[in-house]
Amino acid sequence: MVAVLDSHGVRRTVLVGHSMGAFVACLAAVRHPDRVSGLLLVDGGYGLPVPPETDIEAVLGPAMARLRMTFEDPDHYRRFWRGHPAFEGRWNTWTDHYVLRDLAGEPPAMRSACDEEAVRTDGAQVLADPDALEAIHRLPCPARLLWTARGLMDESPGLYTPERLAGLPEDLATVELPDDNHYSPLFSPTAALVAEHVTDLVRAAEEGRAEG
């Protein structure tokens, strides 16, 4: 993450992370506090207890299974995602871009651009790595967590509930997204709300620098 900031000449900024990206954002803030002025975490960043030896495939379901699949063409890949419970009834232009960005290769053997081994490694860290799980408790900057009422398969409840979030630091603001599942804040009308929170955090960071 810091290498990305360096490549764009960004000295200090607000980071936004969704799902596993929220854990990445928390770790970046803890390890490089001089580079991160605020955090917006979207349905991630806060680890919950899981049974020992829990496999990331059991958590991600069809999203993980697709990594071993091939698809004849983009329409075939669209149909796969349209059948996913979290996307049913939520398809729009943004969803289409979101899904097709993940597709690589040439017909008739296209596949997800994600690397299965990397996903398993990263997933194991999100589920059990002490540094990843503790980072949210040691944040050096203002942070907000937007959490969805429904989960990866559009089930209720989702990953977080008010009871599950009771262990968060008191100064970390939380906002429920009652009409969303784990995926949908990226492409539903809620995306505008996510942008508003980013703007608020940027403004607060700028005001803090001005006062300093």
C-alpha cells in the first residue's frame, strides 16, 4: 500500500478498504502512521472468532470456487455472477464493470484474474494472523466502519451485528448499512454514502493539519 502511495507521490491520505482490503488498510495505518490520516473500513477490518482450521473456501463459497473455473466469454461470466445471491436483483452498469474487471484471458477459456494460492494465504491471515486481527485496536488515526446487515450470500445477519461489534474501540464510529450485503456497497446507491464518508474524513484531516 505504501509502495502505491509512493508511486503516485502521495505523502499522506485517507485509505478506504473493503472486506480484506479493510484489514490491509488497518495494518498500513498501524505500520506507517505518518502516511495515513484516516480510514474508512467497509464491512471488514474487524476479525471475529472462527473455529480452528477454518478454510477460506468455507467463508467465501462460490466466489472462491470460481478461481478453478473457466468461462467461454464475458457473458458466461456475467451469468455466473448474476446467479450469485448477493447480486440477484442488484445488477447495473457498475456491477457489470466490477465483475468484468476480474476477468482475464481469452475466449473460450477465460478465468478470474485472482490467484487461488494468494487468496488462501491472505485469507488465512485475515482469519488467524495476530497482527491483522489486532490492527483495528491500535489505529493511530480517525476511523469509521460501515457494516452491512446482510452477508456474502445475502444472508441475514451478515458478518457483523451490534453485538459482535461490541468489542471495538469506543472511538471507532460504526454505521449500519441496512439495505446492503457484503458486496453491494461498491455498486449500489450506497456507494454515494461511502463517498460522503471519505469526503468527511479528508476534510477532517485537512482541518487538523490547518490547526496544527
